[in-house]
Amino acid sequence: MTMREEIEAAAARYPERRSAIMPALMIAQKEHGHLPGPVLEDVAEILGVERVWVYELATFYTLFHTEPIGRFHLQLCDNVSCMLCGSEALQKHLETTLGIRKGETTPDGAFTLSTVECLGACEMAPVMQVGDDYHGNLDTARLDALLESFRAAERAANIERAAAPAPGE
């Protein structure tokens, strides 16, 4: 199913097409990895809505990315519960370990570090979301183990890509 077809199917579930902007943005981001201007304009055109409505949502919510992000998007909660349980120190540790600051991506494109207002998981503070997965009760040792597991997954994916036959072979 094409992106247009998926967005049309999502829009059909709503009484007004404008109500389908968020699901449409999720579909478009899954397709393109992020939401550059031309993709946002495509979403507006497919839904038949004002471009500003699409841009407003895409730039307001932290789940949407208008710039490319790393293959592992580390979203560390910095709300009160997580802050009181040490998220500031964890952020500094991640910045030092990865050699980047909040809002940046490692030169190899593997990691992007962000902070988010709340992940709604105070019971396991401090918490970080990576992709669709939550990792809680974090300390520096757990962070280091997570980073190593992500690096190992990246190495395995690189080996798999290198071993795959080239297109047309």
C-alpha cells in the first residue's frame, strides 16, 4: 500500500479529514524516516487541508521529526520524577559517552539524544524511550549496557547488509 493509500484509509476513519493529520504524519514519518517540508506539503495535499495545520502538528509534538534522527533515538525524560531520580546526571553521562549534546546526532548517525517533558512512566524513573521501548530505573551502568546492546545490534545489521547480495545480482 502506498503512503497516499495508507493516509486515505486513515482519513476515512474520521468525520473530518483534518482529524487525520496526526495519523497521516505518523504514516509519512514511517515511510520517510522524518518529515521534511515537501513531505508535510504532500500530507496536506493528500488530506486537502491547510499546510499550516500540518506544519503546526509536525513541529509541536516531539514524536515527529522534521530533521533526520539517529537510528537509535534516545529520549530521556526530564520531568520532575525523573529529575529527582537523577536524569540530569544521566543526560550528562550520555553526552560525555556519545560525544554529543542534547539535540544532536552522533557523526555515524547511530544515536540522537533528546530530552522530553514526560514519558508517563514515573513508577520507573528515571526513564528513557528508544524507538517504541521504555527503559526504566536507569543508572549509568544500565545506560552503558543499553548503549552497548544498541551498538551490537548496529554491528550485526552492518554485517548483514555487507553480506547481502547487491541489487541485480
